Amino acid sequence: MDELREAPVLSARRICKSFTRQRHVFSSAPEICHAVREVSFEIHAGETLGLVGESGCGKTTLARMVARIERPSSGNIYYRGLDIFAAKKAELRPYRQKVQYIFQDPYASLNPRMSAGAIVGEPFRIHERRDGDLDGLLSMVGLSPEQKHRYPHEFSGGQRQRLGIARAIALRPEVVIADEPVSALDVSVQAQILNLLKDLQDRFHLSYLFISHDMGVIRFMSDRVAVMYGGRIVEIGVNEAIFGNPLHPYTRMLMDAVPGFSGPTGKREGEGGGEGAVSLDDGEKSEAGCLFWPRCAEVLPYCRETAPELARVAEGHLVSCHRREKDA
């Protein structure tokens, strides 16, 4: 395992992504929206990196860059040492087969005019593979081979997501990006899909970049957890460290926001933390300091002026917080 740790399957180095948008109808000056800011991480063979945060924090934008759907404004993403944005078209062929995507909406991500068999078999057609086993793939994800002639509208939400999973694993990928794969499903169906993903990971030694806003789902699925706020990773560490000893105020706020969550902390006296999804506009106003300080109950005077660095506080546990630096 130590050898695997030395060579991650996928890694990101200081990824940034900015968008321009018009501030007002009659304004000539466009507004810069920093969706992802200086994000770095690694994913090793057979592990799940959980990426958690509120809506608007940049999770999906980051996932789309890893999948090479979006191009970063700066930074690099590597697949087994290959810079996927500097590589030539021929060099990307293995990457396109070995990194796959499971989408959030199990209906919108499927072509309503294609049968289940055509959807699951599409990767074989695109990559000119003749070794595809459609019946085996459908059985593997809990569907019947007889259902391959049906169309997406004839399936339930959970069954449609199973089709999406079958399509994602058709080419035996190494990395699967799962972008909120159960958020659109009923709670009873969510557990079935999560267990299926776990079983497939064990069977094929898959690595997952698993994105969710649900701390319970992240705790169940992840080996390591990255907490994202305002486009930045503010805390990252192994599952036990994040849930057993959350150090960033935002991480604790996410846990406290889940009713009945069996986390190690409860609301502290005087700890409000604010409410609502992250606003990138608020982040623009506090660009020089910590992005979280307007919502933080533990804010220090210099939090408004200086942005904290993501620093190591224990083996494999990093946090971006001035108070943690002070305590250390």
C-alpha cells in the first residue's frame, strides 16, 4: 500500500477556475467569480476521496475539470503522471477510458431516445471495443438483461441511476467521479445505490471522487474527506480524523446542521455559524482574509485581513484556520 501511496492515480495541483459575468445590465465592468481557488489533492488506487460542502462551493466545477469537461484557469491535473490538459489527443485515449463520470440526475443524464442496452453499450461503440458484455453489466448493477430493450422513462429513478453506473464501469475504469449520485433518489433507494458502489469498488478496485453535501453519506463512503468552502479546501484528512476530530469551524457547522448526526461535537455556547449556502459574492468582499470569517463564531482579528494556509496539524490531516495555527 505504501508503494501505491507514492504514485497516486489522479492528482490536482493548485487548480483555479474563474468565470466572468456581467454585474449589471448597463455595467461595462464584468465581475470575476472565483469558483475554484488553489485546490490540490490526490486520489490513490482503490480509495474514495469524499468532497463535501454546501451548494455553490465549487464541488461540481472541480469535478468537471477532473473529467476534462471544463478547463482550469490555472493549475494542473495529472492522471498517472500525464498532464491531462497538456497532453495530445492520442495520449488522452487511455484517460478517457479509465476516468468515468456518474451524474447527479439519473434521468437528464440518459438519452430518452436510446434503449437501456444502447446507453450501456455506448462506451464500447465510442472506443471501438467489441468485448462488451451488456447482459453481464446489467446483471452486475442489479438489472435484468431482459430490460435492455426498455427506454429510460420506463425505469424508476434508482434503476436509471443503475444504468448510469453500468455505463460508467463498462470500460473497467480506474477512477469514477460520482457527482451527488444519490441526492435525487429516495432515502431507501440511496442505501441500495451506495452499497452497490461499495461492492463495485471492492470488485474492480475502483477509486472514487465522491461528491456530496450529505455528511452522513460522505462518512459512509469515504476513506479520506476534503471539506470545501468558497472554492477552497479548508480541511482534508482521513475519515476518522475528520469525523472524530473536526478542526475547522465550517466542518463542525456542517455536522451540526444534520439533525441527529452522531458527530463528536454539538453546538457550542454562542456558536451561531450563520445559515444558507455559501455566497461567492461574500467571498469577494473578504478576498484578503479568510473566506469563512463572516460566518465564523471563532473569528480572530486577523482572520479579516490574512487568508490562512492549508497546514498540516497531524499525520494526513490538514486544516486552513488561523485559530488552529494559534492553538498549535
